[in-house]
Amino acid sequence: MLFKLIIEIVVGALCGSVAGKIMGKEKQGFVVNAVLGIVGGFVGGLIGNLLHVGGGWLSGLILAIVGSCLVIFVVGKMKN
């Protein structure tokens, strides 16, 4: 259980980094994008559950990146 949580945090951080590059927010830094990616991974998981999508590692990865992009977008709008 703990190992799965650690893996999800690491994958979420990496997805946040990828989402930061997609959204053009590399200037925020890796740590900020990693934290937003972890939150985005949970958001992506919720979206997947609501839409009954997911279950595999690839769909989970895509949902985590989409959720991370969504979180980065919302945080960017809140800053303005």
C-alpha cells in the first residue's frame, strides 16, 4: 500500500512536469509543477472515474497528464 502511494506520487510529479511543458509553464519550476502534477493526478483519476474511463496504466498516465494540465490552467487563471 505504501509502495503504491509512493509510485503514484512520483508518477504524478513526472506528469506535472510533462503538463508544465505542454502548458508552457516551465518557468514555474519543477517543484511547483510536481506538486500541481500530484494534485492533477488525483483530479485526473476523479475524471476517469466519473467518465468510467481508465483502469490501465496508459489511460491512468494520460488522465494524470490531462488532470495536471487542468490544475495548472486553473492555478494560472487564479494568479491573474
